[in-house]
Amino acid sequence: MGKRMRREKAICSCVSPRPAFLAPHSAFSCYEEDVWTEIAKYLDGKSIIMLGTTNRWFHRILMEETVWKYACLRDLQVPDPQHAAVKWIKLYASAFDGSHSFMFHQQEKHIDWMRIGAFFLDSPVALLTENLRLPIKIPQEETPEKMLRSCSSCLLNNIKTGIWIADLQLVRCPVCDLNTCDGTMQTLDARHIELFLSEGFRDGSWEYRLLGTHDIKKHAESASGGIFDIKHLNHPSTAGSYSLLLIISCTLCLSTRLNTISITLSK
């Protein structure tokens, strides 16, 4: 009688139950462009960049102009300018990479700075004032120097429209012989968002011209300044409404121990 062969037992695998929403026939895909475009609206610039470096698909989606335009307008809290001469990712970097005007020129004078905010100019004409009280009538003198001398405010023409950024700069006083001066001054620095992307500004090849100065030869406990869009000053919906004017203006109030307050305009 021959030896009986032992029957080998088959190995059985166990299959875990699969949730319905992960079933193969499900229409959901984690690579949905509309989904990630919407998610990007809740991310800051640094997070968008980090997500875009994970793979080519995310890079293609998150480098779209619409993504960076939304992030830039959202973080600056300004209206849509409708047109930009350069890419929005470059404008975002220029606004939020920590750069300021004194990084390119007169670095030895710079001490510290802080971001005030951003504002939007609809028209190429702006009214600059030394305080937050608007003049009774808009100055019409021939030059900014005469305007400043007559009513401590002036009109500037041919201004580039669009988004402007305002910073407060703490710098060393150029020349000062006042005993009460501690050797520093605070400057309201307003620039167009595209300025730092201009090669002529960065390499110092631009020529500048002083438009006007105005000195107040008396003791002052504080100083203020305003930049107003002349279009909104004359518009029926905002004329005479002080609260609305502040929304479209860049204002600055600072305490000072100086006996001289200077307003300098340069172009």
C-alpha cells in the first residue's frame, strides 16, 4: 500500500472592506484643479510656493496668474487694477519679501521701518497735505513749492495709477544742529508696487529732482501727512465725507521731539 500524499492547505488572503467614497467608480479625484485653486485662496504666499514645489502638477496649477493676483489683492486689501505690467507673482514678492526703499539707496542712513499698508490711486493727480484737514480750496499755484508755501499742501500730476504701498522709515537726520534732536527722523515713504521691479531704480541710474520743501519753524508735539486721490475728492459720492476719504488715503501720525517738521517731495 503506497504512502498517502498529504494535501497542502491553500493560503487565503483577507480583503478589508472598502468605504463607498473610495470605491473605484467614485468620481472624486484628489487632483481636481478647481478644488486646489479654491484651497489656494486660503494660503499665504509662502505656503503656495511650498505646495507648488511638491510636484509638477501642483506647480502648474499654483503658478497661474489668477492664483497670485487673488493673493496679492487679498493681502494688500486693495481693489483690482484690471491690468498689471508684470506678473503677479513678482508683484507679490516685491510687496512681501521684506524689501524697502533704503535697501537700494542710502543704506547707511537707514535704522528701521514698518509697513503702514497699501492704497489705490484711480487718477494720475494726488493731493499731498501736511495734516488731515483738507484745504478750503484745492491749490492752483504754478509749482509745488508755491503751493506748499501758500497752504501747506500741493497737487502732484502725472502719477502712475494703480496700487501704492506706504512704509514708515526711521532714518538718520541728514543735517541737524538742534539741541533737542536725537539724530533721527521718521519718513512717510510711498511707492508704486512696480517700483522695485524697475532696473533703473535698483541700479541707481534714475535721475531725481526735488519738487518742493516746506519747513515749519516752531515746536510741534506731533506730525501728520496725507495722500488723497483728487478724483475721489471731487466725486459727489465722497466729497465732504471725511471718513470715506481716509479709506482711499495714506495717512501718518507720529510723535516727535523736533522743533522742525519738513515735507520733502521728490520725483
